[in-house]
Amino acid sequence: MANFTSTYDGLSDGAAYLCDTNVPTITGPFFILIFILSIICNGLLLCVLFIYENLKNITNIFILNLACSDLIFTTTLRFWVVDHLHHWVFEDFVCKFVTAAFFVGLCSSVILLTAMTVDRFIAVVLDKLKINHAKRKKYAICSCIAAWVISISASLSDAMKVKTQHWYGKNYCYDESEEKLGRYLQVSLLFFLPFAIIIFCYSAILKTVLQGLNRKKFRTVAVLLCIVAVFFICWVPYHIMLLIKALNTNKDCKVLKRLAVAYHICEMLAYFHCCMNPLLYMLSQKMRTHLLNLMHCENVRRKNRERDTRQDVAFTAQRSPDSPHSQSLN
């Protein structure tokens, strides 16, 4: 659930109102930093994909959709910056629209990561079934379309629950629903079910990798595993905090303040995820090369080529039967 649905859950409760649970001053600047990094990193990633990469590649299809999902999520951060610094100063329509964008970005990321993991599972573990590339590509495209349809549909119901309300001289964009069951279902379905699927798939994938897999596929699996791991490291604490806040019945100010601090720490960690994926994709040598080409870093590329050439020459010299090193081994 979004910032507004958690920070102001207690607005209808007088006890919560009396407690000073102000947002830490670092939150606003931190969100601005995340916004800038995400726009730059995801923008560069999309340029690399469109200019240098084959968009018919299944992995690239998922990466493209994930980048779009991150950018949609990123667009909501500027509103949260204003909200944290000055409270909600926008209209009710903006409150609902930003809520919808938040959930579209979040839900689509989870579904796309799960679909990408299942695709890797099919390609690596079920390789003996010989599922052809065209059929896998069709499944990938259908999965991406389904991810967007489900995310948009789910976001509409959440957007309808929020509204702008004036309290004690300030406006708030918050969830007026008192239903806790919906939050439990959201946490379970949105994270723990996909997490269980991903754990199962990657357990089987890693078992296959350890039994012997070619180096190219191993690198792809490693990068995708890092992407999934970082996603859950960033988002699981946030959703656990939402669950704790929903279950909490203690209205003591000290408890509410501690929950607020813990929530905002988890919130900053979660929102930082939207600029992490492009950095993880740079683990691939090919993606780094494309990025250097895009930025016209001729000197860097030349130095890298010279370094690789020296390493190849040194390695060849060591392996040569006439080299001193080889003779010393005989």
C-alpha cells in the first residue's frame, strides 16, 4: 500500500492525532535523489534496449516492461516529496491518480519478476521439453500484457478508496477504508505467493546450474537472481511494516512514533528499488559495452580494449611451450 494509506491510517482516530509522528526531514531530499537517479538510469536503459538490443529476445522483453514499470512508479515520487514537505496540496483527482500509478508500478513489477523467473525455469530446468523459442516468446508477451491488465484493474479499486480530506488545517491523501482483511490479502497475494513461486523456481534453477550449465546461461541466471533478490530485500520489510501497522491496536504515542520511524525507513528502502534494476543490468558485459557506446566514451572503450589485449597476450605467453613459465613446469 502507498505512503498515504499507511502514514495517515489513524486520521480518523483521535488518539493517533495527538501523537507527533512527523516524517523525518531526510525523506523529502532522499525521494528527490531517487527520482533523479531512476529517471536517468531507466532512461539510459531504455535507450540501450531500443538502439542496441534485440527486442525480440525474451529476456529483453521482460527488462523493457520492468523499466517502464519502474518509471511509472517513479512518477509518483515527486508528489510524495511535496506531501512529505508540505502535506498534500493537490486536488482529489491527483490523489486518486497517483494512488493508481503507485499500485500499477508496484503490482506490475511483482508479476513481471514472477513471470520472468518462470520463463527462466522453463528455459533451464525444463530444457528437455524442447519448448521452441517462438512459443516461449508468445508466453512472455502474454505474461506482460496480463501483468499490465491485472495491475491496472487492481489499482482502480485502490484509487477509489482514497480521497483528499482536510484535517486540522492540513490536507491529507489517505485511505478511508477501515477493512484490514484487504491489507492481509494484499500482502499475501502480492508478495508471499509470488515469493514462494520464485523461491521454488530458483531452487530448481540453481540445482540445475550446479549440475553443469554453460557459462552464458549461468551469467543470465545470476543477473536475474540478483534482480529478484534485490526486489524482495527492498520491498518485503515495507510490506511487513504495513502488516504490523494494520495489526497494531496499541495507541500509545511511544509505540506509534516507533512504528512511524520504522515505517519511513522501510519506505525509503522500498522506493530506492526503482533505480536499482538498471544498475543490476550493468552486471552484464554486453550491457556495459552498449552503455559506453551510447555515451560515446571512446577513451574508456580504448583503454578497456588495450587492457583486454594485454591480458590475452600475457595469458598466451604463459601457455606457450617456449615460455619460461612453461619450461619451469617441465
